[in-house]
Amino acid sequence: MLISREQLQAIWYRGARCPWWLQLGAHLYASLRLLVQLPYRWRLRRAPDLGVAVVVVGNLTVGGTGKTPLTIALVEQLRAQGFTVGVISRGYGRRTQGVRLVDSLSTAAQVGDEPLLIARRTGAPVAVGEDRVAAARRLLGVVQLDLLISDDGLEHLALARCCEIVVVDGLRGFGNQKMLPAGPLRAPLSRLSRVDLIVRNGGSPVPGEWPMTMRVSGLRSLAGVQQQLSAWQGRKAHVVAGTGNPDRVFASVRALGIDVIEHPQADHVDYAAIGIPQFSDGLPCITTEKDATKLPPLDNWYVLEVSAQLPAAIVETVISRMLARR
């Protein structure tokens, strides 16, 4: 009954038939999800007040939808308006446990690739921990904040929040709209009725959604030297993408006029464990910022820098929820 990632993707997103045992697993998953949430639904347990406004940026599906770029854009735009912002995350893929603060000496193995990327891109204080409440308290113990952003954690009901943002993959949407493992959903679509903002990353937003677009902002070597994007048109390159949706990365590189040789990797891939891809043809290799947090300064390797473009209304809504919470 083993099933490959490719087979799952075909079932979830390309209309392949779903085996009965995956559908049974979906019913079990939904039941366990409800069981975990019952104490909060029945008010037997309450999320503690952390004394600061909390915004959760999450998604309903497994895999990458664009939560981290949106989080980075929110941090940058809120700080530009004078607010002090911190970030908490589970730190998925790290080799450590417990709560850790991200600092200049942190590695992806210690804190996770996405939290490390957020800290490097924004300079904001970041803490990681399986227990997001504990991570938040640790961060608030060392820095005073106006707002705390949780990168993921939509289903982490122990974390009180004043605003919820769901990011939707504009290319893949919600797939077959079934719960795990029969489909990609971690929560039923009815969960959308209780969130504050639905943001569609690419594609055409439907009524009730806000658009987010990803813009390539630069291309640099792993050593940090910026490249002229125009000089890459017509060139051929390997593209290594260890993200939730590598196809999105390949499409972004092709849009620069580059002939792409695709090398999809598992999301949060550990290059120290599997080895760094090697190429003997002399062609350059382009990778993502998330992958770059786990790579040394290799020769002939380059990093695709992207930025999320958000409507002003998204930031305005977050600020209004933050001020209302005060």
C-alpha cells in the first residue's frame, strides 16, 4: 500500500483515482483533528493572552503556498510604518528541539531554513519552537514588540491571535478538496469562513480573496555578488529547488529567458544528509533563497531572490486588527 510522492500529486492535483484506504485515512485524520480541537471548542481550555497582538499566516494545504514570502513582506512593510515586529515558527526540518532564538550564528540545522531566511532578510527577532506559545514567550522575554507574526500555526489553537491570513497557491488551489492523505487539505474548506484574509499567490483571485504576486528582485552568487538579470537571457542553467512547489520556481526562472534544466528536491531538503547536487557540464546552477541557507558559497551557483507584492489593504487590515486588540 505504499504510494510515491508523484502518485500522491496525481491524486491530489491531477484527478487520478483515490484508493479506498487513502479515503479511510482522511476520515481518521479529520476525526483526530476534531478530537484535538474539542477542548478549545468546548472552552475547556483557553489560549493564554501573551500581551501582544498575534497574526497567524497559514495555509489549508500541505506544501508551499507562499507563507514565508508573505511573512517577510508583512514584516518589512509594518516596520516601515514604525511598528516593532517579531516572528515565531515551528522551525520545521531542524535537527534541534525546544525553543531557540535565531541569531547571526544560527544555522538551518539548528533553527530551520525558513526562520533563518526570515531573520536574514528582515533583521527581525525570530524564535522557533514546537510549542509556539513557549517560543512567543521566549521572544517577548528579550524584546518588546507591537506585533508577533506566526509563520504557520493556523491549527495551533493554543496560540491566541487577533488576525488570521490564509495563503492559497494560485496555480494548484485546493486540489481535489479532500483531507489528508486523500487530498492536500490539513483543514476543511469551511475553515476559510473564520479567517480574516485569504491571499491568492498567483493566478486570478476569486471574490473574497486578495492577490499576491511574486517578483524576481535579483540574482546573486552564493558568495553575495549581484548579477545583471539581462545578462542571463538565452543562457542555460540547472535549477535546484527544494520547496513545496518546485514548478513555481522553474517557471520564475524561465520567465527571465533562461533555459531551465529542472532538479526538484524535497521540501526542506537536508543537503548535509543527501549531498549537494553535482554537475560536470560547466553550466551554472540557480537555487532558491531557502535552499541557499543550507549551502556553502559554491562556485557557479546563484540564488534567485524573490519578493512578495501585497495590496496595501492587507497591511491596513493587519494594523487595524492589531490596534483593535490593544
